[in-house]
Amino acid sequence: MISQFTSSVVSNQKLGEKIFKLTLSSPYISKRAKPGNFVHIKVGSTYSPLLRRAFSVHNVDKQKGSFEVLLKVVGRGTGILSEKSPGDILDLLGPIGKGFSLPQEGKTVMLVAGGMGIAPLWFLLNNLIGKTDKEKLLFFSGAKTEKELLYCENLKDLGANLMVTTDDGSFGTKGLITDLFLKEIKGRKNDSSKLMVYSCGPPEMLKRMSEISKGYDLSCQISLEGNMACGVGACWGCPVKLENGWYKRVCVDGPVFDAREVVLE
Amino acid sequence: MVSGSSHLSVKIAGVEFSNPVLVASGTFGYGEEYESLFDLSKLGGIVTKSITLEPREGHPPPRTFETSCGMLNAIGLANVGVERFIKEKLPFLKSLKTRIIVNVAGSTVSEYEEVVKRLNRSKGIDMLEINISCPNVKEGGIAFGSKVKSAYECIKAVRKNSSYPIIAKLSPNVTDIVEVAHAVKKAGADAISLINTLVGMAVDVERRRPLLANITGGLSGPAIKPVALAMVWKVAKAVKVPVIGLGGIMNTEDALEFILAGASMIQVGTANFVDPQTSIKIVDGLSEYCKKKGIRKITDLVGKLKAD
Ligand SMILES: Cc1cc2nc3c(=O)[nH]c(=O)nc-3n(C[C@H](O)[C@H](O)[C@H](O)COP(=O)(O)OP(=O)(O)OC[C@H]3O[C@@H](n4cnc5c(N)ncnc54)[C@H](O)[C@@H]3O)c2cc1C
Ligand SMILES: Cc1cc2nc3c(=O)[nH]c(=O)nc-3n(C[C@H](O)[C@H](O)[C@H](O)COP(=O)(O)O)c2cc1C
């Protein structure tokens, strides 16, 4: 159930070039949020920026009653949020949306993150560790450059199951993460029904993931973004087109969709 | 049943409201979307998303874009259509202790008539708001509201068919709003609401493309408040019909400005996206204002702008 509440900033940590991790206190979110849910944050009290900004729940700490959002500064709203200090109060709506549905037992799980797409997948990964066989858990992480790669150190615990690309080759394989993913899928063509794929990243990447999923009939859940106004399903301002020609709302019908169901432009 | 402190109650076209604060069409869905966020019965009333005869899927994305102190939208009247509205959405609205105003749109006069006829048979509706002002669909909508003659004909046809009092919702995208207001009054409108959104657009200079797939959209939010206020003032002064004011109302002071300019009631639109509780904060704010200033009834303030 979506609720409106205030939350204080516990910490604000700079993780990289224009990338920040905000920890916010909220027992409500820490208890209720599921991987793939997001929060809608009121950035300030002035009329510019006016609308709330959406951020995936990046992780929760049930004991401390707090949760994290990972944000990249791309404009005014994210710029203002990146300057928040401990003790600052924010007005939030959340948790919003249908999250990822967790994999059935025995499936091989692949998480495919592009850039900031790691935000919701990190929460999902933390939910899977311990529940899913380590051998059956693969993490694909792609970024433009080494500087924009997040959590490589933490992810190394996954051992050989971590696959990394950078566009410029500054770390891991040079190229796109979707290419590396496709190679892996081709090698597993015969047991594609045993795979569960989860992905988040920039629009072009998710478009490619959708094409691959349709081509190989993969069970793949993607977390979408889009300009959003209300965030509660009322305004129909954030539609995604479906294969059947109709639309669904990214905010409450998503943001997680079956990659085979949507048509991305 | 409608309850509330009586100093805020208002009556227009024979319908009594517990307070003058409504939520605007298209910004509050079918009400159910906001159910978990506050007690909807505190509202004076809810205006639904525009309802058309058939379900509409709406325009391709992007449908919204934020601009300075406002936003553009080109939703394209996406809605469930009148049959599903009656079956799936109206029962919830009916269960609330607040007034329900169903907003109606169409591409032709006969589509408006048909929607109205089907709504006539349902219980639990208090009024209709006729959207002759949507800037985002090719036919209908604004095509009716931007010309005096077609606005008259559309409202006249709806008036003839409707068993409910009707509000004509006017477009600001006209040369002379007073002329249109006169026409819809003559056609039988029981009240007038204004304004719908102003036609606007935004451009991505990197990609040299419009930022809305529909190219143009409707501008709303605080950016349009001065325009809305001037239009409300002009219409309220010239036409003897209750006026419902909207456009950029964000707080109690904004609402009071519209009331002083001549609005009997107000609607909260884009502000619902910014803070879903804006409308009920305004209800409380108006109540406090009345107490503080020793005003017995909010209706005593309507049109009390000292402009001479
Ligand atoms: C469900 C959802 C989850 C998200 N999760 C995260 C997250 O975990 N971390 C993160 O950093 N960002 C996330 N985003 C994107 C984030 O909401 C936008 O980056 C933010 O709204 C931009 O605000 P701004 O004022 O800084 O930029 P603006 O000045 O508004 O715009 C700058 C640029 O960002 C683009 N943009 C604006 N709003 C959005 C949006 N809602 N989605 C995508 N692009 C947008 C604009 O087109 C423009 O190119 C998410 C978006 C959605 C819809
Ligand atoms: C996303 C959005 C959708 C809207 N949809 C409708 C609609 O379906 N019918 C209608 O009459 N007005 C619609 N409107 C217009 C509003 O009801 C209102 O007239 C306008 O936004 C100005 O008020 P505001 O500045 O308070 O939002 C819509 C506005 C927005 C922002």
C-alpha cells in the first residue's frame, strides 16, 4: 500500500562521478519494500522542480529501519538531492509498483545491469543470496567506463559468475553488456526455459533485452523508467506500449514488466 | 451524505457541497488511486477523468514533461470508456461520503449525448462536467470549446439529455473567454469551470525533437495561475452563473485568490501530483482563514475583490 510520510536523511555518500547513495530512515519502507519497488521523492518546497522524482529502493535495513536509494545527478532534481545532509527531512510516497517476482526453485538466475540499472538489482541480489545456489546466480554488470562501475569489489564474492563490460574497455570485456549476455544465452540455447533473467538499465539497453527475450522466449523481467507525474496510477502520464497495442502505467502496473510483453521505442 | 463544518458549505445548481474544494479531472484518476493516501470523504467532491463512449488508449509516450513551475501533458483522454466506468469505477466513488462529478468528453456531439444518456441511468452521480476544452485530441474537446457556436451546440445537446446539473469546462485557448461563457450559459450550463490547460510545447535541442510525442500538450501548474485567475475574474464579473476556478492552485492562499476573484468553488489539479494532500490542506486552511478573519460563511467571500 502506498503511503505518504516524511523521512530523515541518515547519510549521503558519494560513490563515484555524480553518483550518490542516500540512506533514509523509514521503518515502513524497510519492512514493506520489495525488490523493484520505488519511492517518489519531493525534492524541495519551491515550484521548480515541481514534480516528485522516482528512485528505486536500492536496499533495506530492517534492523535499523532504513533504506537506500542510489542516484545519479542528471538534472536539477537529482542535483538538489545529491546535496542533502544527515538530518534533512524529505517527503516521500512509497513503496510504489509491482516488484520483481522471485525465481522458482532450481532456476538459473541472471541479473543484467547497465549503469544505474544496478540500483534495483542490488536489492534483488541481496534477497537472492543465501536462497539461490551460488553456481546458479550470474551477475552481468556494464558501464561506460571503469569509473562508473559500481560494487565490483562486493560482487567479486560471486566469483566467476560476475561478468563485466565497459564501453571503452577500461575494465572487463570491451563492449556492451547485452552482447556478453547474448553470448551466454546462445551457449544455453537448449535450457533457456530454466533461466530467469532480471534487468535494468538505460532505454536502449532494455530495448535490446526485450528483443533478445522475445527472440529466445526468455523469462525476463525488466524495470522501466519514464517521465512520471503522479506516481500513483492516476494520471496515465507514464505509459509503456504493450504487444497488444494498449498501454500500461510504468508506475503502478510496473515498473517491472515481462520483457516479452512490452514494445520499447 | 455530506458532512463538514457548515461555514465552508456551498450550494451550486441545487447541489450542496461540504466545502468548496474539488479535485480536477485527469489529476485524480477515478479516486481509488488516492484511497490509501487520505480520507477522500474530506473533499468537497471528486471530478473524474474524462469519460468517452469507447475506451481510449491515449497518445504514445512521452506524454508528460516538466517545464518551469509547471508541466505539459498530452495523455490523449486515455480512459476506460463509459460502460466500464459505470461497472468498475463508479461503485467505489459512490461509496465515498463526497460529491461525485463525472467529466464527459467526446469527438462528436452525439458521442457526448450518448455518454450522458448512459450516465443518466446510474445512481450516485451528483453532477456532470462537460469537457469542451481538451487541447490534446484532434477532434472534439477543444474543437467545441474554442468556437462560440460549437460550444453552444454541444452544451445545448448535453443539457437536453442530462438528468444531472451540468458544468461546462472552458478552454483558455480562445480570443474571448467571456463570449464562450455567455454562449454556454445560454445553452443551459448550470455552472462553468475554468480553466483547462493552455496549449504549450517543449523542445529537446540535442535531438532537435519535441519532448512530447504529440508535439504539443497542455500546460498546467503554478505557471498558469495568473492566466486562470484573470479569466475567472472576467467570467465571474460578466456572466451570472456559478464559476468553479482552477489553474495552478497549490495552497490556501491561491484558493482564496480565486474565491475573491469570483469563484464559488475551486479545483486542485497538478498540485495533487506534488502533494496528494494539497486539497484537504486547503480545506483546513480555508476553515482557519474564516475563523481568524471572523467570516461566517466562505460564500461571503466570493467575488469580494475590491477592484474599484
Ligand atoms: C520507476 C523509476 C525508478 C528510477 N530509479 C532511479 C534510481 O534508482 N536512480 C536514479 O538515479 N534514477 C532513477 N530514476 C530516474 C530518475 O527519476 C530521474 O533521473 C530523475 O527524475 C531526473 O530528475 P532531474 O530533475 O535530476 O532531471 P531533469 O532535469 O528532470 O531531467 C534531466 C534528464 O533526465 C531525464 N529524466 C527526467 N525524469 C526522468 C525519469 N523519471 N526517468 C528517466 N529519465 C528522466 C530527462 O529526460 C532529462 O534528459 C528512476 C525513474 C523511474 C521512473
Ligand atoms: C495529466 C493531466 C491530465 C488531465 N486530464 C484532463 C481530462 O481528462 N479532462 C479535463 O477536463 N481536464 C484534464 N486536465 C486538466 C485539469 O483538470 C486542469 O483543468 C488543468 O490541469 C489546470 O489546473 P491545474 O493547474 O491545477 O492542474 C488534465 C490535466 C493534467 C495535468
